[in-house]
Amino acid sequence: MFVDKVEISIKAGNGGNGAVSFHREKYVNAGGPDGGDGGKGSDIVFAPDDGLSTLIDFRYKKKYVAPDGEAGGAKRCSGKSMEPTVIKVPRGTVIKDAHTGRILADISDDEPVVVARGGKGGKGNARFATPTRQIPRFSKPGFPGEKFDVVLELKLLADVGLVGFPNVGKSSLISVVSAAKPTIANYHFTTLTPVLGVVKRGEKSFVMADIPGLIEGASEGVGLGHEFLRHVERCRLIVHVVDVSGIEGRDPKEDFDKINLELANFSEELSERPQIVAANKCDLATEEQIAAFEQFIKEKQLPFFKISAATTEGTDALMDAVLAKLDTLPPVKRYEAQELSLEELAAIDEQKRGFTVTKQDGVFIVDAEWLAPILSVVNMEDYESLQYFQRVLRSSGIIDELERQGIQDDDLVSIFDFEFNYVR
């Protein structure tokens, strides 16, 4: 099965927590804090695999979670940082944020791309020792790893895209000019998936893609075309194959205009892509039919070639013209990762430190997901550790919100499973 678009969830590893530890050794008095830092969480990396041609594996596994960094240890031992988690995808896969559509990466080159970064490790209590604070009984938690819902969208890396109505001879053409062996039969939608073929002309070569048959309304989801139009987007050149014989009762001029309209409706950029027109099935057409269509195309100032894929007549001249045109065009399109907008950055920052305060039965309940790892490393029986926790509540705005809602001395505050009486 050919699958070229899927949605998955990815989560990079969290950083390991810093350790709270004190040096204990015979004959060594007051060894001091020696808690080590946590290790870095695993990045999620996408890399190309030329052995893959479809995204079908991602239909069955939708969630990818990378391992967390190890926690710090005693004797200032840092926790182990995790190796990157590599996800293999077909070359040409574009990765987008599922919620915003922002492009995160284009896996077209050989270099792997980090899409979700693992969190940094937290600092151990040895880092917080000062001349005035000699026995810190707290550490910092590791930072959370990035997580995204992403859409994987395969856009074939081809120099040339063959487009045209079903049964006009695109599969026959790619089979005679390359080593590709598509299924060929005399009925519509014989080709159900894109077919790639390498065309060699002397010492040069280029990649050609047979795009499954488009029909009127394809850009709106009719037929197969809507599913596969994305594979034309990267093509540097379009070869528009038209059945000039009209043996199926269609007008080649109308066919030509309808396909171009679908390309333009799908992408304005596609409508401006260079085109070469191949009038196929010339062996079945009359001279009048060929001449009328040739005049129609030349009025549009497009290159015109008469071919018969079935007999290979004219195919060499067409491929030579394609190669000559490719030499004048820029390389295959690559998509650049898009930076976050200021609004998106602000939203992410707010989410990282977001919280809600509600009052139920006289208890002020604070809900802040990011506080959970901080609570796990705070020693509530240690004065300096409590001071650190109080500074976090103050700097995040939680104290201000409690006071805005009218909290009084001795009122009960609940944060997860930790409860305390408020004192000004």
C-alpha cells in the first residue's frame, strides 16, 4: 500500500533530575553537598532512508517517545545523557506541525534533522553551595523535552512530472524511456501510485515521476489527483501528456486546459512551472488532428512534441529536449524550516508557565503542570529549599493570583498532593 501522508506524535526525552546528596566518608567531616547534574534527554531525529518509498509503517505506530536522561548521582556524578532517537523516513518527506502547518523539516538531504530536542538535565545540589548556603537540600528538575503532533507528508524528489488525464499513455512513456515497469492496461486509473523512473541520456540522467491520472475536480478531492498532486510540487519541469487521437471521445484541447486548471487550483506556483507538451498516440491520429492541436499549443508558446509511446516514435527527441530544459532550471525544490512567529513564541512561553487557581470549599487549588517536577526535588522540611519554592511561586505570578482572589493568612493551598497554609 502506498501511504504518503500520516499524522504522528513525537516526544523528546526529559532531562534527568539533579541529585541531592552529601559527601560521607570515614575521617572526612562535613563533606558538603556532592549531588551531580542530570543527563540530557534524547533528541528525536529524522533521517532519510532510500530503502523506504512509503509512510505505511507510521499507520501502525503513531506515538514515538524518546528516553529521558538519567538522574544525577552522589559524588558529583552526572546522569547519563541519552543518544538521539532516530526515525527513518523516505527521502523527500516534509514534516509539519499538525496544529499550525508550520514546516519543521524537509528530509531531502543526507543529513539527519533534529525535530524535537531533549530537555537539559537539572542541576544537582552541589551547584547551589555558596559561602552563606553551605548545605542546600534541594536540586533542580530536568527540563521537559519538546513534543509535537506532526504530519509527515511525502513529496517525491523528481526532476520531471508526467501529468495528464488517465489512459493518455504516461505509464507507457515512462516505461520506454526508463527502467521503470508500471502496470499498463487500457482502462482508467491503472496507475494507483506514483512511479519513479531514472532516464539516462549519455552521461547525464534525471528522475521522472508518473503521477496517477488527474481528472476534472482533482484539486477539490475528486478522483485520485488530489491525493498525488503534492508529488508534482517539487518537479522542476512538467511534461504534459495529451491523447491527441481523441479515440476515447475527448477533445485534447479541453483536456489540456482542464489539467492546467487543476494544477493552478492546487497551487498557483504549479501553474507557472515550465511545461513541455507531448502529443501522444500520434500513430492513431489523423494529420488534421495533430496539426490542429499543434497550432493550439504553439499559440500558448509552449514546446510541442509528437510522440507515440507504444512505438517509441519521437520519445528520444522529447527526452533530449527535457534534458536541455532541465540544464537551465534551478535544482529540485527544498522546503526551509519555518521559524516561530512572535505570537506563537508568546503562546508557548505562556503555556510553559501557565497555571489556574480555583477555590473549592475554602481551599485554593493551584493547577500548574510544570510545577510537578519542581515539587519532586524540593525538600519541604528544609528552610532554604522552601525559600527556593517560594521564589518560584512568586516569580511565576501564582502568589499574586492567590492574593488577587482574596487569600488570607492560614487559608489552605493545594498543589498536587502538597498542601500548606498561606502565610504573608
